[in-house]
Amino acid sequence: MRYRTIFISDTHLGTRGCKADLLLDFLAGHDAEYIYLVGDIVDGWRLRRGWLWPQAHNDVVQALLAKAQDGAKVFYIPGNHDEMMRSYLGTHFGGIEVMATATHVTADGRKFLVTHGDQFDSIVVHAKWLALLGDHAYVFALWLNTKTNKLRQLWGGQYWSLSKWAKQQVKQAVNFISEYEKVLSAEARRGHFDGVICGHIHSANISKMNGIDYVNTGDWVESCTAVVERFDGSLHLIDWAGVKRRRQIVRDARAAGIAPAELRERRKRKREDA
Ligand SMILES: [Mn+2]
């Protein structure tokens, strides 16, 4: 399939969790004029603790470089796990341009802020009192966010992980996702964008938040999702693991000589019996 744009994030290459085979499979069948890598593509924090670099992870990098070679405009927007790439802002490697954030204008004229999203961690956590304290506190918290992460780095410590923190607060997880969506949408409004395209929290979503288009590309650790822009400018979420699952069921059903719905029903009954 050919699209105007492909957005992917949070592939976490260099970790055991990365579903590199599915990602390779997705990249093999999907091309675009613009490709945005929206952060946490290579997991530098994991690689620091020991080198883990299977062939499939290398193949992903090669596949992306090949797309750039074939004429796709590829942008790399670093996240917190690949923030070593933030030392290369404004440079190119193999035709891939590294930038802190990007502005993407869709074919139907909507202007999107493209950012990984970790810069807003502290805003998300302190959203309640920041709302009371207003603009200066907001700017201060943004500044503090980068400083505290720099300090942690100096001490050789781990990044404080917002998603890890959120998962520990199970009850507040839903709350936290919607808080993140609100903060990122507000940031888009602040910058006079029509929408925001981000990643970071491993929770894919396309929705309208108070008139702002909120788009999260998800991840390739848990859900295997990407966002694509068709040539008419419309944005769509692709759940590649889900697509592959459905195709497998169609194949299995054909082999068994029954309808896919029937096979699904049989498998469901089997699971319930087990
Ligand atoms: Mn992240």
C-alpha cells in the first residue's frame, strides 16, 4: 500500500520486547512520501545495560534507510529512550533528517505538531496544580522536566519513566492517559496547530480533543500500530498485529473449508471450555 505519510513511534529496537518481525512485515508492504519516526525508535537506555541487537532489528534500520534511498522523506524525532539522537538535531544520516519536533501539513491542509511527547511528563503529573498556577508555572515545569532528566543522566541513573509510573498506579492509568491526551492537545492549541501527532505512552488513538486532532501512533512493543495519512489527507490507525491475526483466521478457515466467522466462533468456544 502506498500512503502520503506513515507515522511510527516507540519501536524500542534493542529491547527484547520489540516486535521487529511484525514491524519488518509492515514496512515491506507499506510505502509513503513522508515517514516520521516519532521517538523511542532505538532504546539507548536498554543498550547501555548490555548490547542486544538481533538481525531483525538491524533489518528494520536497513528497511528505513532503503525507503529514504528510494526517495521517501524520512524524519527522525528523538524521544527519551533515544535521546542520544538529540545531539544530532539538524543533521542527516543516510537521508534521514533528525529534528526535535516537526510540523506536518496534511493534504487537506491541517497543520500538525509532531513530537514524541516525553517533554510533557511533568506537566501531565502536575496538571492539576499547574492549571491553577497558570502559564509561567507551565513554562517552568517544562524547563524543569529537561533539567531533572539531564541530572539523572549525569548520575548515570535511569530516566524516570512516565509510563512505568502510570502502570504502577493501575487505578489511575486511564486517568493518566486522558490527562496526557489533554496536555498534548493543549500544547498543540498553544502553538496554533490543528492537531498533534505523538507517541511515548504506548496507547494508540485518533480522536478530537476540544477541537484539536489528537493522534498517538502507539508502539511496536505491545500493540504494533502505525498511523497513516492517505492522499486525501485523512489519518488512519493501522493495528498491524490485528490485521495479521484476521488474515490468518481467513487462511485457516479456507483450509478447513468453513467460513471465518464459524472458525472464530469455534475457537472462542474452545477457549471458554479450556
Ligand atoms: Mn518515550
